[in-house]
Amino acid sequence: ASTTASGSGCIIALDPTDSNTLLLNGNVSVSSSCGVFVNSSSSQALNINGNSGYLNAGTAGAGIGVVGPGTPGSGWSPSGGPYCDGSSGFCPQPVNIPSFTDPLENLAEPVPTGCDHNTTVKIQGSGSLMPGTYCGGISLTGNGTVTFAAGIYQLCGGGMSSSGGEILTGTDVTIYNTGNVKGVCPGKNYAPVSITGGGGSNLSAPTSGTYAGVLFFQDRAYQSTKNVDASNINGTAGATFTGAVYFPGTDLTYSGNPSVDVSSLIIAYQITINGNTSINDNLVTGGGSPIHTAALAE
């Protein structure tokens, strides 16, 4: 027996009480080859806001699990089927599951010890970044290519923003987001991650080590306060982000890539999906899934 097998889920929403904990916002189609799990007890924990929005987790028998309000067959909207009609609603029919905890809650967080950069690092156009502690965050703007060298990037306040068509590239990368660390970056407030544009971006997580399979990692100490700290990752226009996108205490808006089968694990307090996307758990090139489960081998 071992704990090396990958867990079954790849879209996991952790908010225990609110509606729209997982929201498909509009007439979008989301396909998942692995499980979709929603932890909220709300009657609309899982919600599709659109007449032809479709969540399909039935292609590999993965399934959709929702905690719901304690009434069997509830917790999702629209409810009542039909299911797996290929055009709207859910496939397969969601089922009620017991409440659960953060599957990565025991993964140790990086500990910033000093600032390698004391102010916001800004790149307009093309450039390169090295691993280290960025006290003030990272701001990328313009039309160019920014290359991330392999390693851990600790955002100690300021968060990270990329806009204006910047293309982000890098392998074996983990980006950890925190702020106001005593003795390191006091007064440097936590800020979200916002990645927009950047068609052709390709960032992938480490393939070995403590953070194998983890691309973005938000400090668990930061909890959502009316979405002011919500992050946004736009995977459209040919951008791919391989590895865990992990925001356990804050909300995440994820815009998918309609032309690429994306190898990602999405975990956040609340998740809003804005665009058509296909998610799978084939995270080999991104270090494999960081969620491990028991397995027997002969």
C-alpha cells in the first residue's frame, strides 16, 4: 500500500456555506475528466447561470459531488434534469456527498525570510525573472514574452498582475502569494493574482520536490472578504497553466481555453468559470497531481 496514487478531483470548491461556490457564468461548456467536488451546504452551491451552460464530468465516469443542504438530490441549479443531454445542465447527475476538508491542507507553505526585491518589479514588454522573494509583487505589462526561470517565487505583498498581451513562459515554477510577513515585508499588503491576455503563455509546475504539481499557491491565512482579494487567471487564446491553481482562502475566476485540454487542478474557496474549457488530471508534465490517495499494488 502507498499514498502515491493521484486523487480523483480536479475542480474543488471549498466554501462550506454560500451559494455559487462553483459557478458556470454564462452559456459555457466545461468538461472534466476527473471529479468535481463542491463543499457548500447551500441549495445553490453548484450553479449554472445560462440557458445552455454545461458541466460534463461523465466522460471518464468521474462524477460531480455536492454537499448540498441535507436534502437528497439537492444543492445544484438547475435541478431535476434531464442529465447528459449534451447541451445543458450536468453530466452525470450530481450526487450528495459528505462535507470535506482542503485536500492540500497539510502541504507546508514556503516561509519568506528576506526580500530579494524591496519594491514592485515591473516589466514592460519582454524580460526575464529569477526565483526569489518579491516584496511588492510583480507587474507585467505590454506585448512581449516574460520568461520565469525554474524555482519558487514568493510574492510578499503586491500580488502579481499580467496584462496587455504579455506571454508568460517557464517550467518547474511555483508562485506563492502572501503579504505582511512580520520581519520580512510588514506593510506590504496581500494582493491577488491577475493574469489576462497573453495568448501562447505556458507555465508549468515543478516535476519533483515539495511543490511538485503546484503552480500557484495562496497563503491559507488570507480569507475572502467580499471578493476584494479574488484572483483571475485567463487561460484563453492558447494560454496553458499546468499544475495546481490553489487559492484555498480566496475566490478565483478562471477563464478556460476552448482549444486545449488543460492539465490543471483548480482548488479555491469559490470558483467562477467564465469560458469554455476542458480540464484533465494528466499532470505528468506539471509534476503530477499534488493530491495523493491510498492505493494497493501487487
